[in-house]
Amino acid sequence: MNSIYAPPPLKASLLAVLSLLSLSACPDSKQNGQLKGPVKKVSRISQELGRDFKAVSQGVIPSVVSISTHATQKTPKMRKNTPKNQAPFEDYFGFSHPQEEEHVGSGVVVDAQKGYILTNHHVIENASEIDVVLAGGKTLKGRLIGDDQPTDLAVIQVQPNSQLVAATLGDSGGIRVGEWVLAIGSPFGLQSTVTAGIISAKSRADIGVADFEDFIQTDAAINPGNSGGALVNIRGEVIGINTAIASRNEGYMGIGFAIPSNLAKKVLNSLITKGRVVRSQLGIMIGPIDELMLKSLKLSATTQGILVMDVFPDTPAAKAGFKKYDLLTHLNQMPVHEVQDFRNQIAMTAPGTVVTVKLLRDGKPLELKPVLREMTAENSNPLEPVRPEILKKLGLEVQVVDDRLRRKLQLPASLQGLVVTQVEPGSEAIQQGIRPGDILTEVDRQPVGSLAEFYAQFEKHASGDVLLMSIIRGQETLIRALRVP
């Protein structure tokens, strides 16, 4: 929901549509000689539901604000029509002048006395100014307290005001598919908009919006501008922070996603007290289990759990005795079903905590008690060890093409590779014609979708050897040669 549409043309078109609707909805009151009146019989359930919607809306609307930010973007969005000989990422990676952009989103007041407001990271990303418009119309200046890109959450603060009303953050762990929910926010800048729907699914992951995903899916209408707003249950409790939509046209198509309030509360507390989110790490690669895998492991087809696919050296998992092919069944006495849920629980547990993990190894039950360590930039991804000397000698800086980058740069979902973000003047890379925005897809005729794969190709060869590299630039595929440093 990063695309924000200008409210003025929307309002003009909206007024036109409303005018048409008012005309079409008021036909001649006499048809066939009989006077048509309002429907008198309405079911008791419908009346009660309508009253509940009204009460919840009136209770929560004062707690949902509109957020307008001004951000200096070093690069504009990728051009829709890229010249054939130009990389479509040149603007994105530093080939243009800074531009001032305005973004509109929503936020939820969580502490009226201290002026804390919860919103999405992408709403306030790179913001130089933050304006908060309360439901009553008053505008306040906001300042960033802390943000957390891995969960796409942020906390801002305004001067406490009598119009601030704190929402109640509910327990998202108790929600059920099929429950009624309301989405409240400022879609397209239309403040205090309320839409209704149900909870369509829980624990949605691999959406490509954040690193730590456990989304609530809803069919309540969510559009650009709803980001950071409230997903509310029928009791008026905020059980989610509206964050993303699945859409082919950047508008509502019946599939929206909200960050569960239980996760949001943990991030909120950490950002307020520490200014950042401290996460823990176990040091294993895990994946889902299927019936065929269970059969090969000689386990019952009804066995629940997640599979250890690798154990990284010098990690809490390695020290505690975890092994590849272990089937994890319980974490702190709670059953383990989903990879993302296990990962989130480990990450949000304090470093130094001893956790109890029950598992099956060769069909036999086992219990291990690892001591979690803090996740840092250096150890966050053991699969891709940092070997910057190779890139430094080549004169390159690169970034893995992940789901977020594909979405931001409008890349095909199947594209794997490394995007060149910077080339050092006078380096081997620039001499061979490599430019920022190039996508490296092959090295030595082998595909590279990660830094580990990139490094591996260079480490197979001696210094001075020449390797061919396949590059995508704009609509062209190019071949370049680089000498192993």
C-alpha cells in the first residue's frame, strides 16, 4: 500500500459518483400505481449487528488518525517505459536529483497521556516532516520514536492533547476465522473511513511485505492510505494494524493483511523503551514437513511439527545439540505447527532466555534447552557469511533481489539475482562496463540468487582467472568478464 493517490481528483470523482448514485437510487416513488416505502421488516440479528457496527465505529474512530509525511527521495519510482538501452533501476539507485514526496497513511493512538501513536514503518519511512491529523480535525506535529522495518511497524509521538483518545489493543491470539471486523483509516486521504468484513484467514506468511510475517487476512476493504490504521473486532478492540493488500491494480480486491495486535504490542513496547527491537536467534534453518517426508522419516502421517534442515556452527542450536532432520514438535510446551510462528516466537523472546524444545530424532522423543542469543547484523543470516573483501576488490556493492525489491522495482516474481547498487570509480567492475542498476544473474555460467552463491563462484577459482557474468540491463541481457581478485 505504498502507492498514495492524490485526494483532489478522487474527491471530485467521488462526488460525481455519489451524485449519480443519488439519482439512480431515487426512482419515481410510484410504480404500477402503488407507493413504495421503506422496508419495515428487518431481522433482529441484522438490527443488532448494525447497532454493534455503529457503536464500535463511534468508539474507535477518535483513536485513529491520519498521517501525512514529507520525505526527500533520492530517487524517483522506476519509469513505466524504460528505454531499451537503459537500466530501469538507474533512477532508483542514485541517478537523479532528490525529490520531495508526500505520503498519506493512518495511525492508532495507543497512549493518549504520552501521545504515542502506532503506525507502519513504510508510512513514515524517510520522513523529514510528520503531520498528524486527529479525528476532530486538529493537526499536530509528530516525531519518530522508533521504527522496525522487519515487522513494518513504527511509533511516533505528538504533544498530548485533549482530543487524543487511546484505543484498546486486544488479544489477537483469540481471533477466529469468520469473525466480523471493521477496518478504520484514511484510504485515499478520506479520514475516518470505516469498512466491514470478516477474518478470512490467520497466520499468513510469505507475503513479501516484512521479514517477520504472521498476518491476519481480511476482506474488509483496505486501500492505499489505510496503512497503519486499525482492524477492530466487534467488541471495539484493535486486533490488527492494517498493512498491505494483494491487488493487481493497487486497489481493493478483497484481500487485505493486518499485523496481529499481539505482535504489535511487543514491538511497540520495545520501540518505546529501547528505541529498537531486540530479537533472539537459535541458529537453525527450518521448513515445513509433508506426508512424504514423514514417511521417509518413518513417522506417522498425523505427526505435527517442523523440520530442521540445517544447523549453523557456533550457534545456540549447535551448542544445545540440534541436528539436521530433527522434527521440532513443541516450543515451551506449546505445539509447533508453522515455520513462521516458531521463528517469530524465538525472535521475540529475550536474548539469554532458556527455551525448551521437544523434538523427534529417528522417531525417538528428545528435549533440548538452548540459550538464545541476540540477533545482530553480523549473525542474522548464517547462510550468507559476510565476505566483503571480494566485493570490495571488485569495486561493487550489491543487494539480493528479494520480494520487497521485486515489488518496489516491479520485477518479475521469478527473477533471481543481485542488483548492483554502487560501482567504485576506477574499479575492475566499472572498467568492464558494469553499472548501478545492473542485475547479476549468473557468474561463471552458474545462477546466483544469493551472496553465498556469488562468493562460491569466485572462491572456486584462483586469483587472475576470468569469469563471465550474465547481466540484465533494462530489456537487454549482457555478458561481461571480471577477473578474480
